[in-house]
Amino acid sequence: MPITAHEIETLLRESFPNATIDIQGDDGVHFQGLVIDESFRGKNRIQQQRAVMAVIKPKVDSGEIHALGLTTKAPD
């Protein structure tokens, strides 16, 4: 069963409750995401993206998410 952008946002919200999260994608397997969270402050882009990917890894491993292009950053 395809996953929705809203379901991915809900998963991420559990680990990043105060983040600005915007997930786009309507084919059920390919998504683009923006996650802005204070916890990213002082971390490089790879560390930020690893934190996000750790949350959705089970969905990637199961094949529910084929691709998620990410933009991550700390708030301005």
C-alpha cells in the first residue's frame, strides 16, 4: 500500500515535534521534503539528513518509500 506525504510528515513529527515540515509527492513512492528544526543547529547537512533518514528508515527498507529528496536546516 503506498504511503502518503501526510503519513511521512506524521512520522517525522514524532521525532521533530516543533519542526517546520513540508513533504510533497503524489505518486506514493517518490517524495521531496523540507525539515527545519532547531535540533539541526550546529550540525552539518549530512548529520541533519541522517537524523531525518533514521526516522523513516523502516519505510525505506520496506519499499514503502522509494525516494525522499531532503532539504534540512536550522531555523533562521
